[in-house]
Amino acid sequence: MNRRLALLGAAVLGALTAWTAAPRPTVEAPEGPLPPARHEVRDVGFRPLLIAGILTLMALAGVIGLAAWLFPQSLQDQMVPQAQERFPAPELQPSPPADMAAFHAQQLRQLNGTYWLDAGKTRLHIPIGQAMQDVARDGIADWPTK
């Protein structure tokens, strides 16, 4: 596969070399003086500009008319009938360190406390340390030993 690619690359390179090395026909300059340079008197006439302007204004009027037809209520100024809701002001923390200490104490009470997890009193939350001691002492029921 690599050999085929190398041969293809060599063939393409050879063709490009032969094409660039081929002699080009030369253009001979005309004999005698050159004719005077010509130029355009004006780029675009007034009439095509006028027609283009009129067509542009007609297209703009058509788009505005189409928008007014599709969205008729958008052209009327309407007041919002209901009063705007007042949002409560943000609660400020008078003492962020004290709030953080209270939050931390509440989290520790929840983590280290004993309480029922559900209303049916079928699942009990116990502290992690106590749970680890219970597992070390009693093991886990139906846990494979080997």
C-alpha cells in the first residue's frame, strides 16, 4: 500500500514538474504607439438608481405591512392590568460567624444523634461511631465470611 502511494506521489510530482517546465507562449507588444486610455464617464445611471430605491422602499413597506398583518396587537400600546408583585427584601445576616457556628452545631447534632428516619418507625438513625462498633461486635447478617 505504501509503495502504491509513493508511486502515485512520484507520478503526480513528475506531471507537475513537466507542466511547470513547459514553454509558455509569449505575447508580443503591439508595434507603434498605444491608443489613448479610455474610461467610463459614470458608473451607474440615475434611472437604475431611482428604480432600485423605489423597489427597496416598496419591499420595506411590504415587510412592515406583513408584520402588521401577522401581529396586529403589536401596534397597540397596552397597559399591564394586574399589579406587579413585590419581592421580599433579602434577609441580612447580622453575624455570619455566629450563623455558621449554629449551622455547624445543628449538623453535628443531626449526624451524631439518634432519631427515626420514617414515620412508621422502621428505620433508625444512629451515630456513625456507634454503628461501626455494632458492626465490629456483631458483624453483618448474611455476610459471606470467605
